[in-house]
Amino acid sequence: DIVVEAGSVVPLDIGTATQLDILAEFEIETLVLNSTEDEVSDCGDGAVDRSTYGPFGVLVIADDSLSELTPIYFRPLNTSDGSLETYFCADETRSSKAPDVTKRVYGGKIPVLDDENYNMRVLVDHSVVESFGEGGRTVITSRVYPTEAIYGAARLFLFNNASGVNVKATLKIWEMNSAFIRPFPFEETLSQEMVAST
């Protein structure tokens, strides 16, 4: 359990973070009732857009200085009837210092039931990030092209850019092995088939 205060970034000391399977659950610690703050709808302009309840989530494929990072986050927003509407988003705008790659913010509305916490599963494999919000109710695939946050320089952080609430994060993180891909032994298979047919 890690408390991530409003407006903060928390480094996670897990070593190299280029190939990870991350399960993260977030609980809003204090609800601000009757907030009249103007809220940006949907994913906004990315993880930098602050509102009362978010965004909050993980920064994957990030370097130590946070000059490159890819936020995967929840953005709960006030609605006119006083309830919360939540978006699950990916922000590629600071994912790479390379000028010639597409960097966008995208995601979608995600249903979060009243008795549920916010949970995500994020699979990181070098430049590919697969994100599953609320057990797969919303799924995001990102391809990023970092220039600094690569190999041993890639790190993982928690963040909470909300202006009015703290979140408590519970994490399980596994390091994934590289895929060991061997070429199919066509010659061996062909000679076995020839012997079997004679």
C-alpha cells in the first residue's frame, strides 16, 4: 500500500523496467464533495491536465529525470448530476524525444461500479504497452519510441496529478523474460516425414 499524495510522483525501486507485468489498484482516499471545479472532459490534453480527482496511475518506460515517460491513467470527472464519470487513458506526448514519431493522448470512458476500486493491468515489452482497465472493460495498445528510457535506463513510477484527493496504490509487479524464439526445424521435420512415408 503506497499513498500517492495529490500532485506527486513516487519512484518504484524495482530495477530495470523494460519488460513488466503490472497489476495496480487505486483507492481514492478522500472524496471532495460538491466540487464546482471546471473539469476537462475525456482524456484531456494528457496526464498534465489536473482536476479534483485525477489523473492518477503509472508512468511506464520513464527515465530517471522524467524527460521521457508514458502515463497510463484514470481520470474521474464530475458530472452535472454529481456522480463521477471515469476515463482510462494513455498519454504518449512525452514518450519520446524523437521529433518524427506520432505522440497522442487517447483512451475511452470506462465503467467503474460504486463498490469497485480503480484497477489496471499493464504489460510493458520495450516499446509496446498493453493496458487493461477494470479487468478489460477498456483496453489500450500503445507503441512508443523512447530514446532515453531504454534498456537499463527504463524506470517505473506512480503518479497522482489530482488537485483534491490522495490515492492509495496496491501493486503487484513481475519482470517478464524475453521470448526465446527458435526457428522451426523444417529440415528435421521434412526428413522425419520422408522416413515415415517410406
